[in-house]
Amino acid sequence: MTHQLPLHHPPTETRENCPVRTTEPGLVPFITQRAGEEAAPDNLLIEMHASGPRLYYGDEDPRDRDVRGVLWARCGFNPVDDRDRPTGVPQWKMMHPFRQRLCMQHLLCQVCQEPARTPFGLIFLAGPKDEDPRQASILTNQPPVCFKHARAAAELCPHLAKNPMVLLARSAPLYGVLGTLYGRIGGRVEVVALPEMPLPYGHPNIPTFLASQMVRRLSSFTVVDLDELLEQVAART
């Protein structure tokens, strides 16, 4: 689950979408897509504006766009249980677009949907060799984890090998989105590109882009020891 999208290398599907599982019985990460939550009919249109073409849904409503006005891929929702949690068989390699966006936009833990910020900053996990900690910034499509679920993530996500790189970020501004670029071909709205790297907000192609994952840029971060960090956070809470 906790693969951080590198600055100079395209993500792989296996690492990019491996959600964190926890040791708590029956708990499935909030962002995990469930069987039955299928992509909704796209119903896409492109209309011209003074600023150029723009992608729309024919029956669009405000929930279809994020805080920066980018259009998002639609996905179905299963019923929720008595704890208001999604139901259905977990699709462990997939993230639900809306729930991923919700956690990234509001900096919620991707496992429990609670605020992820700790007294020391935000906790992001990466594989032990995924990132060069000397980089000035790191792009990630993975929401943070709260300190209660950080250890479970390290132990149960195979990619982390029980030895994750722990990135404690004091700043993680919104960067852009991953998704699909659309255009008009023969009068029809068609896919024209599947960029491997995220498009930053403000990119000229954003108006005809359909997002599926939100990306943040980690800056002002430090690499820390997970056990020491959890002990310090627990002492402060």
C-alpha cells in the first residue's frame, strides 16, 4: 500500500495500489475498493470555453470535482455496515477514487479515516529502498497513516518488508492528480493519453483530465525510526 510515487520513476501497479492491512480483526482500510464498487458510466462531454476545451459529465454535480476544480472518475459505492464502514470483499490492489481523494484532500488516515496529523507532523511510509531521502521533495499518491496504524502497515504490507522508510512531513501540499487525458477524436470524446506521472494542478491539460488519484508533495520532511516515533507520539497523546 505505502509506495510513495517517485519523482523520476513511473509507479508500478502492484506497489502503487497495495493498501495497508491492519491486525485489528475485520478492519479493512477505508480507501480500499470493494467488490461491487465498479466504475460508473462516464457520460463525458467536452465543451469549448473562452479558455479552451473542458471535460464535463452530462449529469455533473459538485461531488464530481475536487477542491481545485478537476473532474474525477466515478465509482460505485457499496452499502455501509453498522459502523458506517464500506462493505464487500476487499480488492486489496485497488483504491476507491473518492475515498482516496477524501483522505488525501483532508489528510485523513487511509486505514481508519481519522485525522492523521501527529504532534510531530504527518507520517508517510515507503519501501526501504523506494526513495532517496536526500531529495528536496517526494511525490506520493498514498494518504498518510495515523500513528495507531503505522506499525500494522509496516508489518503487514509485503512491499514494506517490515522495515519501511518512515517519512515525517511537516509540509505536504497538494501537487496534482493521476488519471486519464481525454480529447475529441472524430467528434467523439476519447482517451488520448495515460500519463505515468501526475499532472500538477495548473497544467494546461488539466481541463480535459479525468483524475483517479490525488497526489501530494512531501517537503520539509525527515526520515525517522518508526519505533522511536511511535513512542514519542504516544507520550504526547
